[in-house]
Amino acid sequence: MKQFDLEAAKAGAKVVTRDGRSVRIICFDAISQYPIKSLMKTERGTEELIGYRLDGVYCEGDQSIYDLFLAPVKKEGWMNVYPGFRNTAYATKAEADKEAAFNRISCVKVEWEE
């Protein structure tokens, strides 16, 4: 997971807790020591109102499972595999095929998180 980024969250980036729970931010400007107000999904499937500092920290002191992070973004692409290390990812298989060199071993779909 990526460190919490206030501007990215304001722009609509998906936010989760340290332990991966879904979070819906309600506001960023509550008049409080914890100006970010959000609804966090509980184990029972309900939502609980939680306040955070502007850096996404749940409370002072130790790390908490409730601290905020940007959710990882899943990406996929296609990669031409060559002998050695000359490998590049492409957005589509058609692109990978178009750019393939004569010594390509294979073309494989790859997935990763950023």
C-alpha cells in the first residue's frame, strides 16, 4: 500500500486502513483535532464513523490498524519475453505483438499493483 496522500484522497483516490478495510471519506475539514471524517467498514458489514489527522493517522502514538493508506491500484499488461533481460510491458497484446522482435520466446499477460 502507498502512504496516505491528502491531495490524492481529495481527488478521489481509493483509501483503505492499514489492515485493508474499505474507507469512505466524508469530509476533510471538520473543526477538530481530527479533521478527516470517514466511514470505515466493520467486520459486521456496517460502517463506523472515524476521525483522522490530515496525515491519515488515526491517533497519536503507536501505529494503528486504522491508519489510512492509498489502496493499491491493480494494473495489467503484456510482456514479450526474450532470452536475457530485454523485457518491456505493453498495454495490450496487439501492441506487444506489433513490437515483438524475431527472437521472442513468448508473450505473457502480467499483473501488478502500484
